[in-house]
Amino acid sequence: LTRAIERVARAKHPTQSFADNSPADPAVVEEVKHAIPNFATVSMEEGTRLLRAAAMKDFKSAVAAMEIQVKQAQQRLSQAQSSGSELEQQTAMKKLQQVQSEQTETLNQIAVKSSAQIEALRKLKESAR
């Protein structure tokens, strides 16, 4: 799953180099330091594992919340189909599509954030050498 998240992040920003020498975003560096307070003594592998675990937790939480929203939108669509109103059906279908689109964007944001944090950790580790 984490590899899939990284592929999504890379596909979203194909021109971004994940091995560049530019400084890491200070906000992302702070997130890493907050997530791994002892980052200087943690290996790159362990730090990556911790950041991926945190991303997975965010991912699962987002999916659980979104499943509720999708289920509600599907129920509204089903009710609209039962009522026979074309306008209600179209409105419910648009709402369902909107919820699904928001879900995709949220998951992409989690993937991009995770990749950025791992890259920031890599840069922190390199600068500490």
C-alpha cells in the first residue's frame, strides 16, 4: 500500500525529483521532527517506517470517514431513484460523484504528504552527515 501511495504521489508530481538537492520545505521538516522527535538517532529505515505507519493511520482514518459519506450519498441516490424524480436522481448522483472526487483528492494529499515527509527525513539525514 505504501508503494502505491508513493506511485500516486510521483504520478501527481512527475516533474518533481525525489532525489534533488534543494532544501526541504521547513513546514514539512517540522512535521517530521514532530512525528520523530529523536530523528537524529533513528535510522533512515526506521524513520521511513514510522512516517509510513503514520500515513497509513491517516489513510485508514480518512477511508473510514469517507465510507460513511459515500454510503449516505448512495442512500440518497437510492431514495431519489425510488421517488422517480429525475431532478432528485441527478442531484443525488452529482453529490455521490462529488464525495468520491473529494475522497480521491484526500487520499492523494495523504500520499503526497507522506512522500514529502520521507524526502524531508532523507535530506535531514544527509545534512547531518
